Amino acid sequence: MDKFISSIKSFAKDEEGLTVVEYVIGAALLVGGLTFIFDNLGSKLSTSLNNTIDNIS
């Protein structure tokens, strides 16, 4: 039982897992932000391109 408690304490003190979680959260925020930016940019670019093609015709 003492070995089990020692293992739990060792696991709680280990910060390597936190680093992985922080990278995953950072990557998720980055992907979310880029998706938002490109979604809005894509809509504006599509509208602009359609207006340009309509003016040329």
C-alpha cells in the first residue's frame, strides 16, 4: 500500500504531462483562431472576387 501511495505522489509531482496538455490546448487555440480568420477572409475574398467578375462582364 505504501508503494501505491508513493506512486500517486510521484505522479502528482510529475509536470511532464502538464507540458503536453499545454501544447495541446495551445494548438487547439491556434487552429480555432486560424479557422475563424480564414473563414471570415474567405467570405470577403469570395464577395470581392464575385463583384470584380460582375464588373468585368
